[in-house]
Amino acid sequence: MGILNGNPQDEPLHYGEVFGTWTHLSTNNGLIAGYQSFLNHAGDEDLKKLIQEAIQGMKDENHQLEELLKANGVGLPPAPPERPVARLEDIPVGARFSDPEISAAISMDVAKGLVACSQVIGQSIREDIGMMYGQFHLNKAQFGAKMLKLNKNKGWLIPPPLHVDRPEKE
């Protein structure tokens, strides 16, 4: 039996898989800290719930990524400390992120996360890693749909120019 046959957990990671998972973990660590700060700035309760959902989703991903990297002898990236809770009223108005700004930033992160997951899926040769990232991708797509709905419902979505002049049907 060859080195890439049998149980995927017995197969070595290749450098792309190591880099993709390590970078994903490092990015999530930074995003979690940033989103904890966003929670301090957010005023809209629906947005706060989605920020908390995003943080929990990244923490869940991190648990899987850490286990994978540790099992393969890869050192973990540093993580910033948890952000303290602050009252929105204590943040000066000129220094606050607005709810639409926060929502746009998170939506952009989700879009980038979908691309990153697709990249790891495409370069993976271990089936377990491809499947794990397929699940991450699905979760991000579902979360992205929630963000899109929130942005539409709150009037925060700024669409590109809409193509409304369509040729008439014959």
C-alpha cells in the first residue's frame, strides 16, 4: 500500500495543506478579536446576534484546525487576547464603527473566507481535509446568506448599478 492509500489521518499533510490550515487558524484568531471589538460598537441587536454567531463559528473551526495541526506536529500561530466588553455609550461618536460599516466588513470577510475554503479544497489531497473545508464552506455560505438578508432588511446593502433596461421579448 502506498503512502497516500488507506486512512487519510495516516497520510502526511503537504505544505499547501499546512499553510492553508495554519493561515486559516491565524486569520480566525485575528477576526475573533476584531469581531469582539465590533460587538462593543454595534447597536443593532440583530447584528450583534450575527456577530456572536460568527465568533462562535470561527471558534468551532479553530478547534478542528488546532487538533489537525497538533496531530501533525505543526506549531500553532499566536492568538491575541480576548477583547474586553465596553459600553457603546463610552465610545466617542467619531471613533465608533457604524452598524452598516460593521456589517459590510463582516460580509466582505465571509466572501473572502469562501474563496479561501475553496482554495484549500482544491489543493487538498487528503480527503478528510477536503471534507472539513467543504463543511466550513457550507457554513460560511449559510452565514453569508444571513448577512445578505440582514443587509437588505436594514437598508444597509449598497448595490452596484442595477441593469433594469432589458430587451423586450419578441
